[in-house]
Amino acid sequence: MLLAAGAGRRLRADGRLTSPKPLVRLLGLSLLERAILTARAAAGCPEVVIALGCDAPQIQKALGDGRRLGVRPRYALSPDWERGNGASALAARPFLRGCERFLLLMSDHVLDPEIPKALLAHGDALARGEADVLLAVDREPGPHIDLEDATKVRLDRDGRITAIGKGLDGYDAIDTGAFLCTPALFDALEEALRAGDGSLSGGVRALARRGRVRAVDVTGRFWIDVDTPQALRTAERLLLRRLRQKPTDGPVARHLNRPLSIRLSRWLVRTPLTPTQLSWLSFMVAAAGAVALALPGYPALALGGLLAQLSSVLDGCDGEVARLKLQTSERGGWLDAVLDRYADALLVGGLTHHAWLVAPGPGTAVWLWGLAALSGVLLNSYTADKYDAFLKRALEEGRRRPLRLGRDVRLFLIFLGALLNAPLATLVALALLNHGEVLRRLWLLGRA
């Protein structure tokens, strides 16, 4: 269930944002679409109940039948939405009859999908009858969280929530706005509403008094409540910054390609281009670079090198757009990897052909170095999976980041070699670098 019934007056206070709050755009997706895809990424369930109130017809029209998001939305229209988000949640009760438990998310909270996943991982506590509601809490919220406006929670030693509210004095954690609930929540919401409290916190408070609410600690996971224009800008900045945190980036990707690709992705998410289409675009740019490299003359060689480096930058955009728009998939990652291998083979082949054209003799040595470079590139890629697992484990254990010489380095080497008009030297460097990296990985993993 998603709560999307509020008016969002604070977000639209400056007059620049005129659409309903759930439809405000953030990096290519509306806040409501982002919440739906977050829930789907976490739970895999295509059914979503959306509690609507203010601007309900406009929101229904924008989301439609949900087919483009891969969900089947059902709309619960709340006549009492102005009394609070708890009153809005009650409107969804008829749609959840027979449902033993459900995720409850706020449409204006941007969450790492790992947060609802953490709730689901602790769902046995509900099945065993130990609680009626699980709430994801953050004990160390980042500086981007408005603590004055945030909902605070107080916990006992067993992780049960004993008090919740915005004005709570002496608190242990912050409510992230992500819940895993049983239908008992609805009875508690009705109880709170009869007492004059129409908020969701009022219902949770009623359950907490009976010891029926437990906390799930998600400290360190990203989340933000988008309540103001400033928070919207902060959310965009932080989501883009998170793209820099890919642990398997090599030195060229980390310091050159990623800063450029993030700027491109910030624009690309606002276009209809999909991550798969961007993978094909990167491949086609690399293929064009391979053709240019294969042609005689320095201008063609230099152009080929530039296109190879451009394809390297674009190769980061498909994954970035997929993460920003919550469209990551195993199929997409696999297709990207296959296209990269074809692109690498074409680029090395084109460079080898150019070196053969300018070779003073029959060029046998050129083709041998080309074969050595190509085999090194492919073996480097083949060993990347296990090495990247080793690299991630090292970072998780707090060790120094291991060196990674991968695709970003070899395409940059092709770029430099082409600009310096040294095709044969580049092939030699590619062969030695890639085979050396493979041997280094075998040694490191053998020791590990």
C-alpha cells in the first residue's frame, strides 16, 4: 500500500511546482512511480493499493493501468484524507481483506529498495505473532534529514517501539516511513481516529502501547522525505552522488568516466531512452570507432580513439540510468557484458588492422601482437567476475581498495595510443597489461 493522498502544500509552496505532489518528477520518475518501483524491486509483487485523496483524478489519469511500470494498481479513494494519513490508509482496508501482511510506504519518501527488503527479511516476527507492525528505523540519520520535522521513535532493549511522534523528547531513532503490517493496523487506526488523531503515527502509537510494534534497524541505508523544494533538490543530488559508489570501478572510471557519465545520465533519465537502448548506443559508438581505427591515416586513427573513449563513458550511462529509474535487471547486465566483449574485439581488431597497414614489413608480428592483445582482453573480462567478488569483500571488510585494471583502462589506453599515433605500441601495451592483470588476479585469488 502506498499513501499518496496529501496535498503537498510545503513542496508546492514556492509556486514553481504545480503538479500534485505524487506526480512531482525526480530524475525521470514521479515520486509515486519511484515508490511503486521501489516496492516492486523489494517484494516482486505486481499488486499495489494506492490511497488517494487530494488531486485523485489527476493522479489516476497519470498512472493509468500501471502497465508501463509492470504493476496492477488499485485506487482507494479517501473522503477523509484531510484528517491525516492514517485516515487515508483506512480507505485501503477493503482492498486488503484476506492479506496476512503488506508493505506500507509513503509516496513522498525516496528509499533504497534494501529498506523494504530488510522489513520482509524480518517478516517472520509477524508470522510468529510477536508484533503487528514492523517499522524501519534509522539510528544515525544523515545531515539531509530534517530532524525537526522527522517522526522520532523510542525503543526498549528488545527493539520494541514504546513511543512515536514528531515532538518526542528523548528518542533513539527516526521513522523512515517504511512499514510491514498486518491488518491489525486498521483497527488501531480506527481507534486513534475515534480519539481525534487521524495520523498514521496515531495508529502505530496505539499498537506500541500494547507492545505490538517492533523496529527493524536500517541505519546506513539511503532514504529521504521529499517534503520541500529544498529536499527535492537534495534528493536529486544525493541520488546522483550514490552513482559514484560503484565498488568495481577502475581508476579511469572512478576519476574520469564516472564524473562525465553522471552528467550525461542526469539528462538521459529525462528522455525515453531505456538502459538497454543505451547499451546498444555504447556498442554502436565503439563499433564506429573500430571502423575508424581500421582505416589508414592519422585522422581516422585519432577519431577511432576518441570514439573508443566516448563509448567507455557511455558504457557507464546504461547502468546509471537503470539504477536511477529502478530498472536494473540480470538480463540487462548480461546483455551489456556481451556487447562490451564484442566491442572490445572489434576495437582491438581495428587497431591491429591499422598497425598492419603502416607496418614496414609483412606485418606478421603485428597480427601476433593483435592476437595477444585480444586474448588478454577476453581473459581479463573472463576473470573479472570472481575478482570483483574478491574486491567487494575486501571493501566490506574495511581493507584498502584493491587495484582493478579493467575495461576503463584498456579503452583509455586505446584512446591515448591512437592520439599518439602508436598503434603497434598500443597493442603491445594491451597484451602485456591484460595478461599481467590476469596473472596478478590468479595470484591474489590463489592466496585468498
